[in-house]
Amino acid sequence: MGDWAIETQNLTKRYGPRIVLRGIDLCVNAGEFLALFGPNGAGKSTLIRILCTLMKPSSGTAKVAGHDVLDDPDGVRRNVGLLSPSTHLYDDLTAAENLRFYLCLRGADAIDLRLNDAFKAAGLDHAMDQRVRTFSTGMKKRLCIAKIMAYPPRVLFLDEPYSGLDEGGIRMLNRFLLGLKKDGCTVFMVTHYREQGLATADRAIFLDHGRLRPEPCLRGEG
């Protein structure tokens, strides 16, 4: 396998007789922003979960940030971040306590500075001391974004990042993602928001029935 931020070869996922991913071959350069589109049930979230080591492939190989997802899952996890529909927040903790706990797990330095800067950038500085159970869906999504802001990864995976965000939240997220890309972060985004994806990504691909199609096929759709 070459020196890529993400590389898969013949990656397959089966659930019994049902094949979800059918021999995925994918290479993503370091610092590239890739958008992945496709209908519901196409296998998009499954692909992300495998690349984040949350699920094992049935066959094939995958590397993220130079680490094999099967042979070195801890190496993958140290280098990736994930923003998904599942918030993985602690409702009984405040927003600040959630973020502080996350930064401690990551082994981050300058925690107070990171925490304050992230809350301000995410537009949540007024709610740092509120318990997460009182948050709206949009505020919870902003808190998840603040976690990524506070400790940016080498490779960021986004699974429907725009869901639950208002227009201001979408603009905030896009500014942050473009800044990450300028800093050399690799971004892999799954979204149904085609206009947003094409506006921010360097390249777009399409997944349907477990198979990838390149950007020209996507752009040719009606």
C-alpha cells in the first residue's frame, strides 16, 4: 500500500448473505477533502465505521494515516476524529465537563485554552456550564464540532455533519473545515447535502449498492 492518508484495497463487508461493500478500492491524499454521496443504504456509514475501526471488514485491507485498521487499530484511533449522528456526549455533565474529559482522554496540553477557544469558535461560550441534557439537537451538534476544534486530528471523518445545524451553524462548520484543510488535515465527508459537499470538497465520489463511482458520473446525474 502506498503513502496515502486513506487507502483501501478490495474492501468488502458482508452481513450474512447480504453484501454491503463490494471490493472498495479508494486512495485519498494527505490534505485532500473528499465528499462521498449516495442513497440511503448504499454503505456510506459502514465504510466510515470500518475506517474508524468501529467495525471490522469481512475481507480486503484498509490503512488510515499509515496504520492498518486491523493490525494497528490504536494507531488509527490516535490519528482520526469522527463527527457522526451519534453524539457520544454525557447528558449529566456540563458542556465544559464533556469537552474537558475528551481532551484529557486525548492527552491534550493547554486544556483550558483549547476549551475556551473551541467554545467561542463554535458559538457555545454562553452555554459552557449548562448540562448537555438541556441542549437542543443543534447545540449538541455544535458541541461535537467544538470537540474536533479543540483537538484537530490528522484525518477527520464526517457522517452527515450538517444535519441538525441551522444556516449559521453550517457556515461555521464550513469555515472550520476549510481551515482544517489549509492546515493539512484530510477530510472525508459523507453527506446528502450535495451543494455543500461540492462547494467544499476537492473531489466527490458516489457509492451505490456497495460500489464506488467517480465524480464525472455524479456530476452527470440529473
